[in-house]
Amino acid sequence: MKRIVIFASGSGTNAENIIKFFNHTKTAKVTKVLCNNEHAKVFDRCKKLNISCLRFNRAQFYESDFVLNILKEEADFIILAGFLWKIPANIITAFSNKIINIHPALLPKYGGKGMYGMHVHKAIKENKETETGITIHYVNANYDEGAIIFQAKTTLNDADTPETIAQKIHVLEQRYFPKVIEEVILSTNE
């Protein structure tokens, strides 16, 4: 059974969905959640789910091997679920093609530094896009530029607001993210 460590920065709805999904499989289990935001709601979700959630700071992430050492003990795969910091080179090197992110748009559009959450949905609305979606991709040294694993689309109309776009994206994230993670893990076991 493979081990998953999730990185989260916010509310943790995707982290919770992934934890619950893998509680019912023999493919993998979530061993830990790592968070860089002491006020994140993901801590409450992890407590209810009986999953260890550890906070780390910028120096522990970028200037030492503190986080890397945890990952070497706890993880076969790393999942970014609403995590906003760029992954440092030492972690990318140690977990090549084992770090998976979800982005709330159809990459390569609306990706890059600063393009997350409502920033993405507002830009999509301002540009009068007729569709958007999610992209699940591997993580490399650049924001949102890793190889694409999976995309799912949803249509938009003039009545959509950034908030309704966010709701549509959330539905896609909840439906597809855990299943795609499982498919990646199973394909690497073959």
C-alpha cells in the first residue's frame, strides 16, 4: 500500500475528500497532512478524520531539509490540495513524478504565480470564457507547468459569476481528483 502526504494551505475540502476516498481502498492511505497556514481549516478536518496534520514555516520548507525528511519517512506520493507555495528543488528531485497538483482552470491558460482560487475564477469571468475546468498535473520547478495528467471541463454562461464558477470547479475537483490520484498510483505499480 502506497503512502500519501497531502500539502494544504486552506479549508481542506480536497484534502478531506482524498483522505475519505483512500480510507476505502487498498491502493494507498494518507499518512499525514502538511500545512503552511496556522489558521487553515484543514487542521479541524484532519482532527475529525484522525489524520496527523503538521504545520511548518517558510524556513523549514525552503532553508532546511525539515519537510523533506518528513516526506522521506511518510510519503510515496505527494498531493497538493490547495497548497500555495512553490515546491523547492530538493523535494522535486527526491519525488520526481510523484508530486501531483490540481489547478482550477484548463492549463496552460490561467496558470502561474498568483493564479489560484478566486483570482482564476475572476480572470475567467472577465475574459468571458465559455468553458473552464480542472487540470491535474505533475509538479515541476515552475508554477503549473508540469506534465498534464487529466483535465475535465464545465461550460459557462453569461449568468455565471466568479462564485458560481468556483462551485462548478469544486464539483469537478470532488468528483475526479481522488480517482485520478488512484489511477496514477496504480499505473506506477505495474
